[in-house]
Amino acid sequence: MATVTKAVVATEIGPMELEAGVAYIHDLELDDDVALEVGQRVEIRDGGGKLRAATVTNRIAPRWRLSIEP
């Protein structure tokens, strides 16, 4: 049996990001042991503590673009 691990990124996402389905994460927001790459699935913990699935879709300088799953 294989074990699947996902990175959990704690960030503040609001209604506008949720509606657009896109969030941006700066390198500074990531814990030292979290390394992102395009195509990776992650969990975003929003300000209310709810986990939401997302996929890393692009890197723009020090920021990562995440597509939030509906």
C-alpha cells in the first residue's frame, strides 16, 4: 500500500479568492520543510481553519499560483 502525503499551507484566503478559484502563496509563507512544484496537490488552511484542496499551477517569481478546487 502506498502512502500519499500532501503539503498543508496555512494562508489567509477570502471570499474573492474562493470565488475566483485562485490563491497566491509567497515563498515566505511556506514552512521550511514545504517544497512546492507545479502540478502538486496541496491543502490550503483558510483563516477559519477549514481545509481546501488546491493544485499548484504556476510559479511567478517568489509567488506560487494555486487553483482552488470547487
